Amino acid sequence: MKKLHILIIMAINICFTKTGVRMKSSTVMNTLYGLLIFSLCSFSLAQQINLSSDNSANYSRGAVLQNSVTMDQVIIQLDDGVNFEAIGLTNGGTFEVSAQFTSTQTGQYAGWNLIEVQVYVNDVPIQATLKIYDTGTASTPGPLLYSAPFTPVATSWQKITLSNPVTISGNDIWVGYEVNHSSGTYPAGVDDGPAVPGGDWVYNGSWVKLHEIAPNLNYNWNIAAVLESPVPVELTSFNANTKAQNVILNWETATETNNQGFQIERQVGSKQYAVGNHWENIGYVAGFGTTTETKAYSFTDNEISSGSYIYRLKQIDFDGTFEYSDEIEVEVDFTPTEYALYQNYPNPFNPTTSIKYSVPVDGFVMLRVYNAIGEEIAELVNGEVMAGTYEINFDASALSSGIYFYKLEAGDPSTSSGQGFTETKKMLMIK
């Protein structure tokens, strides 16, 4: 047994070196039993992992990750963002490191895109490959989602832009890289620890946690992932139609992310002649939150007058951020083409009702109400009106129940007949 201990100690002293200086005997003895257990499971530690650190690497903690991201981006990481040391295989070779971001970190970013990975590289390896894995088990990543070589620069943070962004599912995602390097070099940067869950995975035949197989290397890999929110709402169409005296707005979305809804805004006047920037909030339509299905929306701007109008949508996220759509201009002309007297509404009524009429040209108009024996009981309109459609409220609270008539006379009093249009309709009041 004593001979076995000596052989293991010798192997450890050979495998774990810091810039050529052997580890202290006390450190060796503290890690002996953990290393022995690992060697039984993964053959020989001296043959399998053989990792060592570079004492000279950035003890000043000056190599700090620069979190330069835009408002619609976020960085997730398990290290502290500062390089402390660098690790490599004592005799050189190939190994892979990864940070396991769990649903705790990614859940709130479901639907976002992983667009960039930032890693600290100390010594330039022979070859480096970025690798991103889907969720797997608690100790093993799932299928490979992305793999691409990159060319690092020594002793600096590398910003690696993905050619095809990876969509975050909200579940675990493993982000890291594989290096092949020569003996005496230390490519993989780490912080000063201690290791946090998921922060120090390493692969050299099997996935293990660095601090569990080498307690003296109790660090987290310098790995960060940059996530970017997709366009909150992909608006595929936005148009307007007129019907009666209404403008009907219709729009569709291809995808939505955290979409609370749309505020509809209107400005009077054309784009060419609009004065100032006087937008009016005229309504709101709720969104569908997050969806990849096509959604259709509609909003009706009721009872507007003839003229020019500009409309736009203010799309609002659940966090309060917003974005405006393109503007659309609508020219509406609700000038009637003929005289008309419409049936009152409601009918029967008690005690008020609305009477609507249309005139195609400017002119003189009279609108009067009569009882069943032909006596005039109310004069609602008597004078010049502009071409258009009008609605008059008639209050009969002082009258008794019964049948009443309302008569529209419109035209030019100077003509020989004194009128151009006459129509009478019946209404019923029931108290």
C-alpha cells in the first residue's frame, strides 16, 4: 500500500504543476483520496486529465470582461468576469471546457437568441473550437447545437460572433470551447473561484467538474454568453380601409415576443401638411404575449369626418419598452352622394332617440317633428348646413306615448319650389 501511495504522489506531482513548480506535499495529500477515486472511474488521472495552472497568469486581476451590450442584449455568466489564472494539460493535448447555464439563468430569456460567446484565452492554442450543447442530463450535455473554429488572441477576452444564432429554449444550455495545445502552454482562462454549480465542467473522455478531480483548481471558466432579444413583434402588414364613416385598421404579425399589446395613435392631417407632432391615443388592442403563430388584429376608428389622417401602432412589451410601426396615411371623403333620411334609433324609444340624415351639397335644411294630427311639436334643424351626414338627438320626455313623424326638407329656398328634397318617417314612443 505504501508503494501505491508513492506512485500516486509521483503521478500527481508530474501532472499538476504551476509554471514548472511542483505542488506542496500537503496539497498533494489533501487531494489524494479524491484523485484515487476518480482514477478508478476514469482510468488514470495522470493519463486522462493531467491539468495544471499557470501561476503567472493575471494575478493582478486586470483582464476584466467588458460588458458592452445594447439595450436589447444581456450577458449571462457563472464566473466573476475577471481572469485570474489559466489552465492546460501538463503535456499538451486536447480538452474541452464548458459552462452549464441552467433554466434558472435562461428561463426568463426563452425565445431570445445566443449571438455571441466571450471567453478568456491566455496562451494561443494550436486549434480552438466553440461548442454549444442543448440540454442533457444534470452532468452531461445534450446534442451539439453549434460548433465553429475561432482564432484567439493571447491574454485577452475573445468575442466570438455566431454565424447562426442559437435560440434559447429556457432549459439548460452548455457553452464552451475545445482546445488543442502544446506542452507548457495554458490556454483556458479561469476566475479566482470558488467554483459554482455548472461553472467548471471539463471533458477529456468524460465530463467532470474541475474542482472535484483537482481541489487545488477550484475555479470557474471565463465564459460568458451574450443573448439578444428578437424583434418583439414582426409586423408583416398594416393597412386601412374605409366603411361608412369609419376607418378600419388591420394588421398581422408573424411572431411575437413578450407582446403586451398595441396602442393605436392618430394624427389629423396628411404627412405633407401635418402641423407639429400631435398624436392622439385613440384605442388599445391586447397582444398574444409570445407566439410563433401568425396573428391578425383589427381596430375601427368610429365616426370621423372627411379629411386626411395618419395612423401608427405603438407596440408595447410587458416590461414597458415600446416600438412604433411605420405610419400609414388615409384620405377619407364621407360626403354623401344623395339626400337621405334614416330611420330613428332606437325605435320604439323612451324618452330619447337619434335621427340621422345626409345632404350631398351645402344648403338649407329643416328637420321638424310632428304629432299624429300634423301639429309641429319640435324643430330640430333650421338653417344652412355643409354637405355631410348628421345625427340629431331628440328628447321626448315632455311628450306622451304615441306615434310621431319627423320630416326632412333640404334644398335651396331661392328655387321656385323652395325645396329640393323632402322625406317623412314615423317613430313610436312608449313610456
